[in-house]
Amino acid sequence: MKNRQRLGKTTVAIVVSTLAFSNCAWGLPQGGTVVTGNGSYTSSGNQMDITGTGNVSVKWDSFNVAAGETVNFKNMNAILNYVTGRQGSDIFGALNGQGVHVFLINPNGILFGKTAQVNVGSLTASTKSLSDVDAALQNFKNSAGISDFGIAGTAELVNMGKLEADTLRFEGSRIVLDTDNIKLGGDDFDGSNAVINGDFANGNVVLGYTAHDANGYAGKDKNFDINGGAQSVKGYMWVTNAEQLQDINTNLSGNYALKNDIDASSINSFILISADSTFKGTFDGLENEIKNVIVNGGNGSYKGLFGQTASGSVIRNLTLSNCNISGYQAVGAVVGQNNGLIENVAVSGIVSGTSKYTGGIVGINAGIIKNAEVDITVNNTSGGYSGGIT
């Protein structure tokens, strides 16, 4: 979700697969050509009005809306906005269209940022490449729909803003939704009135929700019934600060996602996740950063941000920076002993062990590590079994 720029010495580097979006959009939609329907658009200052009748389809060179900008869809029944350029669509401003079914298709990615406000009749967003763009745009005039969304690439489709509509359809591969700020048909998001087609098999559909309370995350697992109730999807509980990060210990089988960067410097000795047990769930960093984690492990084993992970667990899409992790043996920045999957991670800092099994990412690895970037000083006073990654 973020554009991660790596600075400094890289001890071990493997390309990290991430999808980057800019932090701001600009300039309202640009280079529009009305393909079908009776439509036109005018811009004045930070506002664009797109007006038409019936079903309108438009090709755009780019479709961005910056914070403070507004795009209004007026009078038409439905509008298909197809982006032909090479940049993703960044929506940080407002999209308005009372009673209008708004389609936005951009194979390069779509981000509705935290300041986005979408209030339309219905919303369909897709990062799939239409198999025949011209035919789809022509057919839209009569059908007000897409019969074949085509194939999804690796681009992300993300909503972190406020979204209000009667129905919602998201088509893509990697899909991330903050469900807290979505209202469909006037009701809070529960999956009804939503069609979401993404890469479920590889955990690339993240439906985030606020779960943390005075009891941590215990008993807060939640399923969303989507696609007309045909599919049940386990949601991801938002983690927003260092205290909540430690409280993952109250539910070690849950799905979690970082909603923002976290600075753990206020905690002198961080209580690592799964300190006394094993993490069995999924933790998706969403390309966010956790920095300044200090774990004073003393004579203990299995020390890291996580202590031990089980087979089937997943930790992914995370930057762990300026960490200081110490312990006796099985010490690593991310996990002391890993039996699951770790992928798309970047770490920097110091890892220290006074016995064997000290590594940059993990101390002992019996699982899988993919796409890792390491800038770590590894200290092992015993001199035994140390490595840059594991």
C-alpha cells in the first residue's frame, strides 16, 4: 500500500514484491474522451462536473482526485470510467453521484485514501484488464454493466476512506477494505450488498475491522458473508499502536492487519507476540512499518517480534526498522522460531544472542521465507549457528 524506499547498506537483499501508491493525488481526471452516451465534463478550480444521460462511458488518460477536490456525476444512470494511462488512480477527495452507478476500472491499481469520501448510487471498482476494452465500452451503453472483467494483475485495489453506496462490487487480485467506514444501503458493512472477487486462495483479500477493546482481541474473530452469502470470509482485526500489537497475545489464532505505522519506542521492553505460546494466525503489515521495537530477552529462548509461529501461520508485507532484539538462543528480528510463511519483509537493527541460532529474520527456520530485505547487525557471543537471514 505504500511506496517503500530503502536507504542505507543492504546486507542481504531480495526484491520485495509490493504495489506502490503515491501519498497524494493531483489534477482531477485528465484526458477524457466520451466513447458512448451523451456526456460531457467541465472543470473549475478544484471541482469537475461530469454530466450526461443514460449510460456513459469515458476513456481517461488518468483518474485522480486530490484531497480537497471533488468530482460530481450528474443526471446519468451509470458511467464507466476506464483509465488507459500507466498510473494507478489515487482518490483522496470526493466522488459524488446520487443515484448513479459509478464504474472505475484501472488495471494499474486504485486507492481510495483515508481522506476519500465516496457517495454514489452504486460503486464498481476493478483492477482487471478488460479482454476487449472497446467492445466493453460499447456494450455498456445498453447494459450499464460489464459482462467480462477479464484477468487481474498484481495491482492493488484499496479502500481506506469513507464510502457510501447502495451496492459495492470490487474486482481484482489484491483487495484491501477498511470496512469500518463503509455503509451499504445505509447500514454498516457486514458483507451484504457486496460482491468481492479477489485472490482468496493466497490471502490477498483483507477485510479490516476494529476489534480491540479492554479485553484485547479475545473472542473478536469475525466473518463476512459476501457475494450474496455464497462466500464466507474471515476478517482482519486492525492493529493501530504498540499496545494493540502486544495484545495479539490474547488471540493467537486470529487474522490481523496493520492500519498504520507503529512506533514502539514508548515501550522499554516490548512483550513479544506469542511469548508463552505459538502464533497460529495471519499478520499482514499492508506495507506499513513497525519501528523501535526493543525485546530484552535475557536468558530466554525464542525471541523476536514473534516468539514462535506454527505451520500454517503467515507474516507478510511488513517493514521492521531499528529493532533491538536480544535473547539466549533462537533469536531473530521477526520470529525466534518460524514454522510458517514469512514473505515480503524488510528489517533493520540489531539482533543479539548469547548461545546458538541467531539470525537477521529468524533464529531457527523450519518454514518458508520469501522476498526479504535485511540490514541487520547480528551478534552471537558464542559464535555458533548465526546467519544474515536465519
